[in-house]
Amino acid sequence: MQNHHLWIALTLAVGIVPAQAETIQVTIDRLVFSPATVEAKVGDTIEWVNKDVFAHTATVKGGWEVMIPPKKSASLTLKTAGPVDYFCRFHPNMKGRLVVAP
Ligand SMILES: [Cu+2]
């Protein structure tokens, strides 16, 4: 009986949590971030999946940098709101954008 009540309490609690943090994948294939623009919110995690055989980065000028080794993935949890443009330091033509809601 105690367990039953606990289960109901948990179910109700989950129901009122506003929005769950998500993990959003960005694929890198043949020197292209895809999707190039991602809409996310603070607390979400971006996971870059590198399908290429060479390393890439997701680099923000004056900000953070994530190294994504060949055939591997790397991730970053978003801490600040606002739009942010990033590029690959090895291939500056590779560009991506994160639009981060509070
Ligand atoms: Cu690159």
C-alpha cells in the first residue's frame, strides 16, 4: 500500500516538471554540420557525431570549443541562452548555429 501511494506521488511529480532536457544530435558528414541550425534550450545537450575520418571542432570565437575526433562523438551542455555561431577550426567553411532559448 505504501509503494502504491509512492508511485502515484512520483507520477504526479513527473507530470508537473516543465520541460525535460534533451540531447540533440548534429551529424558531421563530408565537412557539413547537419542540421546547420539547431533550436535548443538551456540545459539541453548538443551531441556532435563525426562520420568523417578526420577530426573537427565546434568552436565559438571567444567562447567554447569542442573537439570531435574522427568517427567519434562529443557533446556539450548548453549553459547560456542566445544565438551562437560556431565553426570548425580546421575547416573554417564548416559553420553551424545554435539558437538557445532560456
Ligand atoms: Cu572540420
